[in-house]
Amino acid sequence: GNSVTQMEGPVTLSEEAFLTINCTYTATGYPSLFWYVQYPGEGLQLLLKATKADDKGSNKGFEATYRKETTSFHLEKGSVQVSDSAVYFCALRGAGGYQKVTFGIGTKLQVIP
Amino acid sequence: DAGITQSPRHKVTETGTPVTLRCHQTENHRYMYWYRQDPGHGLRLIHYSYGVKDTDKGEVSDGYSVSRSKTEDFLLTLESATSSQTSVYFCAISDPLPSGGGWEKLFFGSGTQLSVL
């Protein structure tokens, strides 16, 4: 079945540092890939997505590129802010018809001033 | 924000008691989902619904049942709560894109923190 692997963290960075959160996946065909973010006390919300190989999703300074050859969708941001402190989930939806969304375990990011 | 309301927001109950969590949406979405969130496991799908009275199991459905008698309401019942069901429960909605080119993003409620003592 489909699966998503990401580190649980926590990841602690100083403000303005560069962020990378790695995500790799296992799936057949060409799934759609997502990053969701969860701020404290809230539900998840979509941060960015990519639906085909070599697509780059971007939003709020975050970027991730769909790499079919390495089955990866790493999240990056050039300069993090304290307000980026949250839990980040990598996820995929399988290709074809109805396919449930499979989530990684979530990576907690803490940004300190 | 999508109109999704979960109730209650917090609940403490005792082992062996039945518990029902409610998800209410005002978006008229066909698909509704119940997830649980646990450290080290991320989000796992419990049950989902693809229409009124149409439901199916997810990956962790044992000990849970669901019902959907109206488009807007999706109920999750723990038939006899156990300590292993202490978790944060999220409802989500999503629908296929009208163009047929994929799916909308998942919209999540704010969650229900359930503690089973």
C-alpha cells in the first residue's frame, strides 16, 4: 500500500535559518503530493501541493518539488519566522478514482527568536 | 475557512462507556472523513462517507462506527471506549473537482480531544 516517511522531530531552528523537512513516499503510479500544516490548537490546512512529476508547489515562502526519480517531496523555506512554528505533514493521494489520503507522522518545527 | 464544526471540543469519559462525536458541515460536500491523530502515527483514517447512508472503513476502524443520515452531519461512535482510543479526532471534508481533474484539498475541523480514563 501507499506510505509516507518523514522525520518526527522536533526540529528547532533560529529565526531566518534555512528549513528542509524531508519526505519520501511509496506508491504505485503517479500520486498527488501535499504538505499540510497544523498550528497549535487547530486542524490541518493545506500548505502546498504538486500533482505531477517535476511540479513545484509553493506558498508563503515554502516550496517543494515532486521528484519521481527519488520518490521525494522535500519541504524548504529560505528564512523561517517564529510564526512558522507548527507541525508539518507530508501526504499523498493515490492515482486513479477514489484514493484515500495517506499522511506521514508529522514533523514539529520550533523557531526561536 | 470551510464551515466545519466538531462537537464537543473536549471530552473526558470512562472506559466502557459509549461516546459519540459529531461533525457538522455547511459546505454541502459529499465526502466526509474521520481521522485520529496520535504521536508517532500522524493522522490515520477511521471511517469515511461518500454520501448519505454510504460509509466505508478506513485503516483503524475497529471499535468505531459511523452514521450519516444527512449530508451535513457525520457521527463517530465509540461503542465501548477504551484507553487506547484516547486521541485527538479530526473531521475532514473533500469532493472531486467539478472539472474531473482530481480532488479538492481536505478541509479539516478544529478537532476533538478525547480522554478515556
